[in-house]
Amino acid sequence: MKPYVLSCDSHVVEPRMLWADNLPASMRDKALMTRKDEKNFFVDGNGMTLLKMQVADGVSGNEKIGRFEIDLRIKDMIRDGVDAEVVYPTVGLVTSRLADRDLEIASCNVYNDWVLSHFSSHRNIFIPAAVLPMCSIEDAAAELKRCVSMGFTTAMIPGRLPAEVPAYNSDQWDVFWDVAASADMPLILHSGTGGATTMERGYGAALINYMLSGRGPIDAVTYLVASGALDRFPKLTVATMECGSSYLNYLAEILDEIYPAHIHYVRPKLSRKPSEIIAQQVKAAFSHDRSAVENRKVLGHQTLMFATDYPHLEGSFPFSREAIAENFRDIDITETEKADILGLTAAKLFKIENPQVLTDA
């Protein structure tokens, strides 16, 4: 029988008029909106261009038919051997760049109301992640409380925070961590969130920018471990998306080395080794990361989860079966470990009560 596969990183494409149709009338002229020209794709909002990307075919010979409609999405999942997905926005990823507190809060409200309703009949297959306003810690905590009450089981926080918001190592965030920990709600750090996606131009920029976009979540994990935030809230779990998983071992080992060496300077003192905090409270999803699988015993295989990044070009669709096989090829690993990495660890984390395969094919 095919193992249960839960992609921890997938995206939905929102209706183009979602925000224009649902924001308060006074804000609709500032609504998030997409447009294209012959060369580029744009996301505009609040009178600014918030995202500009060179137009690709979006297909590369493998059309994604389920970007908008759930029934077609399930067909693509069956084609790819995927049984469930954690779903993030597409346009909604840039809400933290709107530079208008009221507009950002309202835009997050609109998206969260829509995405929960959109997937309401398929909650054992799709786990929508809430998007939170990052104009202030208090605003983020208020929307997180609302999302908990609505039934969300996970929410996103950006890899890079706005300059005016205290960094993740500030204890001012404790009011927010407390909400997530009390609700047993994992928080998602997705590559490319919060800051600009174009940091370099010229030779190699496409590869350099993609690599740098993953630094935000990795840096955020470092802040949360080193500052004692995760130590103070042992029920809080964070998970990174689209950064690979191998970095966890490096981060754990270097922090374990530096902590005792610099203990005189360390504030606050931690109750556990950094590697123990990471092993117990941090998870990282990957599509292609053989080295993470090979070295899973450093922190335990429960830190590892699988993702397809559907429908993005860098994702594994429609070759996720082949990607899975390559990740495990010639590695001495038990079927139990494989099953956990591919879906059962994530099912537990995101509260899928009865994980079932869509097809045995």
C-alpha cells in the first residue's frame, strides 16, 4: 500500500477580486490585485507594486489544473501521489508589505475568512494556514486569537519582520507565543515572506535570490532558539518551509558549540541545550534533501517533513513519487521512519484526525 503523503507546503491561487470585493468600501481602491504585461507578473496594493516577477509559463510542460478549483486540485494530488496538503496563499503572502495598518488587518481578515470557507468541506485533506497582520505584535496576537476561535490549526509568521516591529528575540513577543502555545498551534515560517524577494541582480541572481529568500526563516529559528522564546514556551512548535531541512543539524551543532563557550555572555540562560530545543520544537519540510534523511539521527527523524510546493515551478509536481524515491534511495531507513517523514508526523502536528490515502496507486 502507498504510504500516506502530506505536503506541508502547497499554495492556493486566490480569486483575483477577492480583496476588491470584500474589503470595506473605503479601502477597495487600495486592494491587493494582480496584473500582467508581456514580460512580468505584478502584485499591487495600497498604490504600490509589492511584487514583480518575470513571467514564466508556470507549467514547464506539466500543467497544474488545480490552482483554483478544489476538485481539479484533488485530481492533481492523486496524479502526484499526495493525500493531503497544508495550504498557503499566493497573493496573500505579501500582506505584510502593505504599509497601512488598517488595510493590512482587513486584508488578512478577508483572506482568512475566505480560505477557511473555501476548504471547509475538505478539512481532512486541506489544512489552510492563517495569515496574520505584522504591523504590530498586538495586532498579530488579536488575529491569531480570532483564527484559533474559527478553527484554524496553523498560522504563518514572516521570515523577515517589518523594521518597525521588535525582532523575534524580543520578549515583547511572549504575548503572541502564549496564544499559539496555549492553542497548540504550530507557526509556519515560509521562505520569501516578509521582505523583498529580489535582493540581487545580475549574473546568478535567480539562484542567489532563491537561496537568500530561505535565509529569513532559518534566521528566525535562530532568534527563537537563542533568545529562549521556545525554551519559555515548550508547547510552541515552529516549522520552516522551502528552506530544506539539512540546515537544522548545522544550526543545532554550532549553537551547542557556542553556548557553553560564550556562557558568560549568554542572556538568557537556557534550560536545555539548543539542539534539544530544536529537536523538540522545530520542524523543517523538504522536497529534495537526501542529506537530511541520511543524517536524520542527529536530531531525530521527527524533525523532518515532506513538501511538494504545488503549484510552483521549483516544486516536485508531478514527479513527487520519483522525488520521494530519490530522497530515500540506498539509505538504510525503516518503513516507520519513511511513513512519519512523508506524512504521519505532519498529520499529528496539524491535527489530521484520520489520515487516509486518496488512492493506493
